Amino acid sequence: MTDLTNNERPAPLQVAWLFLALAFAIPWLLLILGIREKWGEDYLIFGVAGPAIAAMILARKSLSSTRGGIARVIASLGVVLLGWIILLMSRQWRAGTVEPLRWNAWLILPALMPALVCWGALGAEGAKGQWLRSLIVPTNWRWPIIAFFAWPAFLLIPAELFHLAGGRLTMPAGAKLSGAYLATSAVMFAKELLFAGVLEEPGWRGFLLPRLEARYSPLLASVLVWLPWAAWHAPLDFTSWLGHSLMSYVQIRVAYFLVISILMTWLYNRSGRSLLTVVVFHAGFNTFPFVLPYAPPMLALIFLCAIAAIILDRMWKRIDLRGA
């Protein structure tokens, strides 16, 4: 597990409270307004971007406005174009149905949000900006790859064993092995990567988690990230737009998110504080359970995974930050 260096000294804990205020206030206003006015899912992205934008505002001193030059501009414009195409595809390609694209220029606007985060990452300089730059250049590419394959392995291996034992698997709607289904699944993952992982994780794990770990153990810090992370989804959870029941809320935002928060802390620390790793993992748990077959009883194994991570890294002990 990687310790913090002298140049990565966390800001006072009060900065964490300021981050939460920024991550909740305007984003909640945009989400509630968007849901009430029926903007549509794609335009709620302006509210979803709240955690990343809040983190970048508070870390502005560690981000350069000039680094990268023309290459930075081209890369950011490329992200806008990519995001726009992904939004167009995700609107029209569903569960193995691939259709010719119908162009919608307005979708360029929400596509600006991940490009803004990537602009900041490409301009990050020095050790103080490494937390955001790791979104583009992780310290070890092995960990983002592990994060990508973690969910397919977690779902498919137990599912196959369960199936061999005579159990019945849950199949996503329209699931079948075909080029069209693989294409729509890839688009779904890409959308979750750019418009969920990239817009949330720079805030939750990239900014808030290290500041909590400066004061608390990784295990307690995971719990303290989980609480606002789960609560932040309330405008979506308690409206007819998403339609979660109370039982569904408890299962997903309480039990499931708490376990995921622990695993993401483990991944973030193990990967040398790679933001890309947790962004990929975030996209994975938002995508693979909806495109791959799985055995519902075997999902309980995720609790064992979290327990194993806690024991393996002794997550109840604080990270040594002496000299940080």
C-alpha cells in the first residue's frame, strides 16, 4: 500500500466538509430541477458531474492552466466528440439492437462534462496534481485491467458453478451472444465510464478518501466516504424517475454500496492511488450485472471479498503518514 509523500500532504479535514457542501448543493439543485422538469437522463449529467467539479475547484492550486498546450486542447475536444457519440449510441442502441444514429447536437453539452475533467487531469502538475493526473496516466496499468475484469470474473465464475449444480441463472433482458449485443454492452460500459466513473470518482475516491485516510483508518475512511456517496444519490432514488423502493434502497445504497466502498478503497490504495482504477471499477459495477448472466444467491460472495480485503491489508489500521 502506497504512503503519501511530503508533497501530497492532505488539506485540513475541514476541506472535506467544504467538498461535501460543493458536491451536494448545486448538483442536487440541478438533479432535482432536471427530474422535475423532465430533462431526460442524459441532461442530468450536469448534476452528476458535481463531485468531480467540486474536487477540481478545491484543488485548483495543484492544477496548471497552461500545461499540455495544443495536445491538451485536441485531447479534450476528442473526449467531447467521443462522449457525444456514446450518448447518441446509448439512446438508440438497446440490448442488442443496433440502429443508424439520429444526430442530436444538444447532446454535445453534457459531453463537455467528462472533457472538463480530462482537461484538468492533462493539466495537473507535480505531486499535488498526481491524484487527478492518475486518471490519464496511472502509476501501474495492471490495476485498471484488474478492475475491468473483476466484475466479469465475480459474476461468471460463481454463475457457472451454480449452473453446474442445477441452479437457475438470471439473464439480462435481450442477452445473447452476438455482435450486436456485445456492441450495445460496450457502449453501456463506455457511457458509465465517462459519465459516472469520471464524473464521480475524482471527488469521492480521488479527493475525499485521501483526506479521510489522513485522519482515520482505510476501513473507517471507507465508511465515511460511503455515507455521503450513498446519500448523494437521493434525488434519483426517491423520485419516480428511478423508482427505487425502500427495500431496494437498503439493498443497493446501504449494504451493496458499503461493501463496494470498502473494495474501492482497497483498490485505490493497492494500485498506488490510481484514479483510473476506481473509475474502471465503478463503470464495471454499473454495467456488468446488467449485461452478463449471474446467480443471485452467489452475489453474497461480495461480502466475503470485502472481508478478505479488510483482513489482507489490515484495513482497520491507519496508513503510516509520518512525514506526509
